[in-house]
Amino acid sequence: MGKLYRSSNKVIAGVCAGVAEYFGWDAKIVRLIALLCLIFGGCGAVAYVILWVLMPLQKEKSYAERLKDRIDNGK
């Protein structure tokens, strides 16, 4: 596993996408879990804001790094 960063693949702040990338999950699943926590538990918003503040933003990858990632992932 790599480092935990807010992703540039973001809807609001990139927190859910960053968590998904860290664990190798689909970002839609993490976003759904966060939404359910917000609706049913109320703690989702607090956790999201805390992660938003604490997680550093992921640096943009260079073209060569993106190309290497695509080759490594077989896409």
C-alpha cells in the first residue's frame, strides 16, 4: 500500500477517492459508505471534514508516471 492522499479524482475534496485508492477499492463504494454514514450515523460529515483537513493533496503525476501506471495495470 502507498501513502494516503486526497485524490485528484475528486467529487468534492478527493477524500473518498483517496481512501479508495489506498485500499484498492472502487471510489463509488467508498462514496456510498460515506453517504450512508452521513445519513444514518451523522458521524460521516465530521470524519470527512477531519480527513479533508489532515490528508495531503496528491501530487499530479507526470506523463511518464501515468504511462507507466497504465502499462503496469494493463490498460
